[in-house]
Amino acid sequence: MSKALVAGVGMIPFAKPGASKSYEVMGAAAARAALKDAGIDYVEVQQAYAGYVYGDSTCGQSALYPVGLTGIPIVNVNNNCSTGSTALFLARQAVESGAVECALALGFEQMVPGALGTVFGDRAPTLAMHNDGMARAQGMDAQAPFAAQFFGGAGREYAKRHGTRPETFAKIAEKARRHAANNPYAIFREPLSVEEIMASKTIFDPLTRFQCCPPTCGAAAAVVVSERFARRHGIKGVTIAAQAMTTDRTKAFEGNSMIEIVGYTMARDAADAVYAEAGVDPGDIGVVELHDCFTCNELLSYEALRLTGDGTAEGFIWDGDNSYGGRVVTNPSGGLLSKGHPLGATGLAQCTELVWQLRSQADKRQVDGVKTALQHNLGLGGACVVTLYQV
């Protein structure tokens, strides 16, 4: 087995629901951009993995048929918010195993306004165990968005345990807007102060409106190739040095912990596996794109990924260690909070940003001298994918 390389990436500017093109148009555009970036034609692709959460079966074919009708396997992927990185995980596995030398991972989403809701009301919910766990741990509020209850509840638990100030969570959103100001692909690029973020409408304590990611439409893609394919085509790719996917353990549903229910141990297990496989220390990471669906989850993820010690995230934030000039630049893209969160595309948008960073192509967002980058993509229900890239 040889390491897989990301040969090319592409994405389109994210948009609010109702302001985007149709999902298949967005998907085709992102795929074409990644192929162009790699310098290859679609006929070179031997397998494709297309990720989306909201859509009918074979949406992947609808997005890729306009790119080329080559008869290759197209696998449709749905793994909640970790869908995009799950498609990348499958493409990387196919290449590393030797089954193919060139695979395409594509993610797209056409969302509707408002908080996430239930689509199929006539069957058991996929989050039944998580819902039951939340009911035991903190109860359920029929008026509040369910995702905000999960992650807001985890933030409450952390704050109670460590005495974290509400302003600390808002500080994360302020940093996200500051970073997004330099990202032409992001939706929300206007700066916000901590005071403005705190004054916005409360969604679920401690979360205010500006601490929650918006529903978003968009697409992103990555071309994954073998080392031999890269040499043959003169491609200098970014190496996927290690990657791990995890799902929930029993611990998630025992002990009435919202922190566990929202995937803390999934993230730590995946991160530890990646560090061990790559032989990398968390202190070696220069830039991270992590799953900041809510400010609470970004704070939890700092510790789950071992970017800072247990119980130290508040100091890490206020010392500026999560931004330029600090220990590790987190979400230079603006993250889900400001760039947007089109569920199926998010993991591949994170990949795209990190590849640009490692190639020194991130313009005003560029992190100086970065050689190692980490990606964290989480889906309730549950799956977590952590990927480490190197040049």
C-alpha cells in the first residue's frame, strides 16, 4: 500500500438557501474545478464518491453525468454532517488499497432556510439513542432547534465543569468572522464584536444566533491519486498522511453527558489514531479546519483533538492561541460558522482549504510555513473523520 495524494481540489462560493444554483449544477462545477486543478480529464477517474444529505437516490450521478459519461462506479454517500469527509475516506481507501489509481470525492448540498428538521416523520428517527440520551441528561425543549440543544447542552455542561464564561463562546464566533473576512468563498464576511454576538437572539443557552452555523448551499471536490499516478502525470500532490473514521462507543450513552453524546470521544479516538499512524504530535499541527457547527463544539474540539489540555480551552481562546500568531490557526476559512455549512460539501471544503494552505495558495488567509494540517469533520448519529495532510 502506498499513501494517497490529493492531486486537485475545487469548490464554489457558498450561498444562502434560495440564492444558489441547483445541486447538480453546483456539484458539476466543483468536480470540474478539482479536475482542472489536478490537470487531468474526467476519463482518468476510475471511481467517484458523491456525498449529500438532502436529496433523492443517485443525486451523485445527476451531478457527475454532465462532467462525463464514462461508465465508472459512482457511489452515493450520506453520513450526516461528516458526509463530505466520508466520501474522501472512501476515495482514499480505494486508492491506498490499489483498487484504483484515481478517485474523485464530491460533496454538495442544496438546503432550505431555517434550522434542521425531520424529513421522514413516519419512521423511527436515526438519532433515537441520542435523543433519549439528551432527554435523560437535560430534558428536551420542543421549541428550540434540536441541533442547538445538543451542542448548547454540551457547552453548558463544559461551562459548569470549568467555570467558562459565556463571552468565551462568543469569542470563537468573533474569530470566525475575522478569518472569513479574507475568504471570498464564505457567506458571512462582515466582522462582529463579542458584544454584538452576545446581543443577538438566544437560540439555546449559551448559544446566540451568531454562534450557530447557517443553512447553506454549496459544493466542493477533491481528486485523490496514488503516488505512481502522480509521478506518471507530473503531479505534486498533498499527502494524506493519516486518516481515521470513528463511530459512537457505549460511553456516548452512559453517564448522562451531553459532551459525550455530541461526539467528544469519537473525535478523540479518531485524532489519537491519526497522530499514532502519522507519528505526529498535536503540537506539530500548524493549521486546523475543525467542525465548528456551533461555538460550543469548536471549544470542545480543541481539547478532543489535543490542541490544548483538558479544561484549558478558555485560556487558549483568550490568549489568541487559536488564531494567527498563536499556537495553531483554527478555521482560517471562517469555518462552518462564517463560511457556511452545506452538509454534504463541508468535509471537502475543509480539505480544499487545507490543501490551499499547504500549497501556500491561501492568499490573505495563508498560515506561514505550514507543513502539517489537520481536518476534523463530525456528524451526529454518528461518525467522525479526522484527516492529517502533509507536504
